[in-house]
Amino acid sequence: MAVERTLSIIKPDATRRNLTGKIIAKFEDAGLRVIASRRMRLSRAEAEAFYAVHKERPFFGELVEFMSSGPVVVQVLEGENAIQKNRDVMGATNPEKAAPGTIRKEFAESMGANSVHGSDAPETAANEIKFFFRDLDIVG
């Protein structure tokens, strides 16, 4: 397996409930390392730009509103098969269908307020990481 990097976002529902440390611990316990991290608040324009791929979907406006509603923690995670491992740790988008022990099963409030975002492919991960971090910010 190859060492990969992926983007992780701890969403406003989770930061509001002070779950950042518990969520990061789940990633680290799964063998992922946090090699860049920043707490920030997305502007509406930043959320629209980041989620532009969903612009034509009916949930786009609600997603943008939610993601700009409070602080998020953006991170670069690194490890063996990091993209899939991150997705496994997050669990299914719908928390009702998420496996026990996953972040979304334990912490999500709803399908929209599901506590975390993670890249879904190597190309997506590279683009999403560049959206938030300069190369100098990533300390592997």
C-alpha cells in the first residue's frame, strides 16, 4: 500500500459540541497522522467555492449555509491508504447507515450535520488540500 494524503474537515456541528479531540483521536487510532491542521470559519464565498462540484444539487444552498455557520477544523491526514481509511473511520454519510464505532454513527446529528468531510479520491484529495493549505503548511 502507498502512503497517501487526504483532507479532513471537522464540521461546525462537531466543533460546536467540542468534539474535535475525540474525532482526531479516532483518526490517529486508525493509524492516520495529522500533518497539517487549522481551525477557521469559512465565508459563504469560500464554502461555495469548496463545494462548487455540488452547485447543481438541491442541497447546495443548505450545505453552504451550514459549512459557513461556525468554525471548522481543516486537516491533512497522512498514512497507508489514507483516503479509504479516513472514509472508513468517518462512516456512511447517513449516520443511520453508518457502522458502529464510526465518527458519523457516534457523533452526527443528521445526514447534513454529519460531523466530518473527507476526500473521496486521490485527485480530489490533492485539490482539496491545495484549497486550504500551502506546501509550507504541511509538515510530514
